[in-house]
Amino acid sequence: MARNPAPRKSSTALPRKRTAQPGYFHYCNVRPSTPRSFAPGVNADRASAINVLSDKWVNGTELSYYFFDKPGDGENLIMADGSTSFIRWSGATAQKDAVRAGFKAWSDLGIGLRFKEVPTREQAMIRIGFMRGDGSWSYVGRAILDIASDQRTMNFGWDIANDPTTAIHEIGHTLGFEHEHQNPFAGIVWDEEKVYADLAKPPNSWPRQKTFYNIIRKISESRVQGTTWDRDSVMHYPFAAGLIVEPPEYRTQALRPPGMLSARDKAYVKELYPPQKPVAAFPELKLMQSMPLKIAPGQQIDVRIQPTRSRVYEIRTFGIADTVIVLFEDVDGELKYRGGDDDSGEDRNAYLKLRMARGAKYVLRLRLYYADHTGETAVMWW
């Protein structure tokens, strides 16, 4: 039963559908992430390379998702009148279909990630609720792995049956993408008090700290790839005229992104998660033979591992580099997660020690964050 140990206070008197006034927009309230801290010996270039990629998935990952739909899926809220009410997280079929369509919009780009709906929360990496009055939000990228299996990693707080943009946007966060209007290279200068006043009104009714985090706050340059602003991105909010001081055209006209994946959205997600080759086409990493990593930061290699004996093996990277490694077992064409390690920002190498079976087929995926010298990093198993 997915209930908080103690009821939290509701931001609304009753959970209900909120209808925006003309000129007002529902906004996503992305879940805060903890800033990464590094040891004094980690230089700025290395920290930046890690920050850009740390929330991103290893390409080829299958992201499983689940819709909360059991009677006990929900939480107790303390209402404005002091009473406590249990609010369910389940959604109607039309709401679920809108989210499924959002996953399809990303999948149809031919990216290397796959999405699969699963019947239980325990099987799911992405767990989706439809709690009205709680806003629409998601955690960013791999942060969802730290959320307990009885809790949501994504929520839709208003009717999205005819709103494809919101589902695509929230799924974008789960893929590791931040808000584009918070891009430090956008050059946006806000009329901050107007923004705070605007977001304090329905349908958002946000306190100042939430508005700051989701709109006015600039994302660190070390977390942003590229130096240009994409005002057409599906990750960009629309804004009423007068909230933006610079660029000056938005003093008198609204900024309204099209609400669909932009050309740059499509190019970036395919660069980050390019189409995958069949497993049979991956090179084999031979036992006791190291393989040099001839890849650039941000790139990935995928190799096959085929043990001839059943025993405990070790897998390790070598050299001064930051990497994440993930091992999967190929079970009837489906890659099942068996273990992973991320050494980024640490004074060690990625390492796995686990049992592998004779005759089984495994895939090791390795993504490089940063290397001290190109070509001086390798991976081996023994």
C-alpha cells in the first residue's frame, strides 16, 4: 500500500481539476536534485563532463514504466480545513493513453532507449501517478533509481487527455533533460517580481521558492551541453507577455513554444541515445584480454561477454578516467540487469565482481564521462 508514513499538507483545499484563466499556463514542477560535490582534486573540465552526463542513462537501457492503479495507491493529505483525506494516484484510461503516446513520441525517433509498460511497481523504474492538485512533475534522469518502489517518480496533476505536450515534457525529464528556459546561455532576463506574482495565481499557486527553482534559477553551465538556446524545445515553458525583459520582443508578446519535439530536441536525444546495433553485432570482449577505450567523452561501447565456465568473475576499467559500466544478461533476447558501477569523480576505477554462468550471454555497456588522456583507458574481465 503506497502511503506516506505521515500525511502531508495539501496546497489546495480539495484535489480538483484546475482550469487556467486566459493567458495563464499550467507549469511542470520538476523534482529538485542534490547538486554533485567533488573532491578538491577534480578539475573544472572533469567536473563539467561528469555533470553533463551523470543524470543520463546508459544507451540501450530499457526503461520500464507502471501506472499506479490499486485501491491503496495514494496518500493521506491534510486539507485546508484541517481534515485528513486519502487521495488516490490512479488515472483514467484516457490519461494513461496520453502518457503512452508520450513514450511513443520519443521512441518513434529511433533512439537507443526502449520503453516497456509492466504490470507491477516492483518491475518498474518509472512509476506514474495522476494525483490532481499535486501538479505535473518528474525526477530528472537516473535520480528515479533512488526513489522507493511504492512512490511516484512522475505525476500528472491535471487532465492531459488532450494535452500531448505535458506527457512528452515529463518523459523528457526522465530521459535526463532539464528545463530549456533555465539554460544559462538563453540570455533571458526576467521581470522577477512579475514572475513571482504571476505564478502565485491559479492554476499554479506557487510559493516564491518553487517559482525560483523552476523558472528564475539558472542551471549551472557545467550541466548544460552546448551554448545555444532552443526556444522551440518541448522542455521550454510558454510565458505571457511582459514576464521576460530580455530578449526585448517578449516584453510585448508571449513566448509560446510549439509544444512538440523541436529539431534540436530530436537531434540531441539521438546524439545522446543513438540507435542500437543488434547484440550479435557487438564485438566480443575476450577473457583476460584488455580492450582500449577508443571513444570520446560522452560516447559508449557495448561488448559481448561469453563465459566458458560458471564461476565468479571480475570486470574492471583501467586508467585515469570516469566511467559507468552496466552488465546485462541476454535472456531470450531481453537484456536483464545484473550489476553496475559508476566511478565518476572518485579516485578509483569502475568494478564489478559477480557470478556468470557457462553458456550464458552477457552484454557490458560502458559510457565514458572523462579521460585524462585519450587512448589510455581500457576494460577487462577475468
